Amino acid sequence: MNRLPDWEERLSAFIIANRDRPHDWGQHDCILMACGGVEAQTGIDPAKAYRGRYSDAAGVARALRELGKGTLLKTVDAEFERRPVGMARRGDLVWYEGSVGLCAGGAGLFVGEERLTNKAGLPMREGLVAIPRALLSKAWTV
């Protein structure tokens, strides 16, 4: 995938438009948000086949088995090239506690859910949540 010439502006607009958007399975969850960020940068939506296919956690698991490689991690690995977290640049995909998000410099942006807490002791909230880069465990090049 190649980034568009104006990818930085497009990614910024995407993040601003989604920063307070609540988690919603099949509409705005971790994979659809991350792939929406990829689409903003490249014009290609890697989650096109998944959109509208599920509305809960069981549905996304089923979609990953039917359309992907069985799990979210295996599916992301199949579509994107891994890179060290320390080399991730703005807009690359990153991983934290079973979720995929977007690299935003010194942090990863993930779709938060108020009912969740995380290992870092950071409060989760609706909308995009910034997780420090030091806590991210994987990254992929966009």
C-alpha cells in the first residue's frame, strides 16, 4: 500500500472526526477504526469486506474466522508487514492488549470503552484513547 501525497492531512482529519466517537461493534470498533485510518492515508479500505457484517463481539470473531485468518492478530499479520514498535511512524498500525490502533507519534490511538480498564491503570473512556508507545507490543507498516 502506498500513502497518498496528502496522507498526513487526511489522517489528521480522520482522527479529529473520530476522537469522541463511541465504540460500536461493526461500525466503530478497533479494527474498523484502524482500517479507516489506513483508508484515509491510502484510499484503500482493508476492512471493506467486514463492514456491516457483524454487530457484537461474537459476530466479529465469526467474521475473522470466515473472512480473515481466524484471529485479529493473524489477520493483521497477513495484511501488513510487521516492524519494530520503536520504528512505527504516524499512521502505522499498532497493538495493545488484543486491540489494533493507529500510531500517533509517542502513543497509539485505540477505540475506548468506558466499561474497560487497562493494565497501565489508565482510565478508558469512549472515543479515541492514547496509550503510551512504551506499552505497545507490535506494529505494522502502512
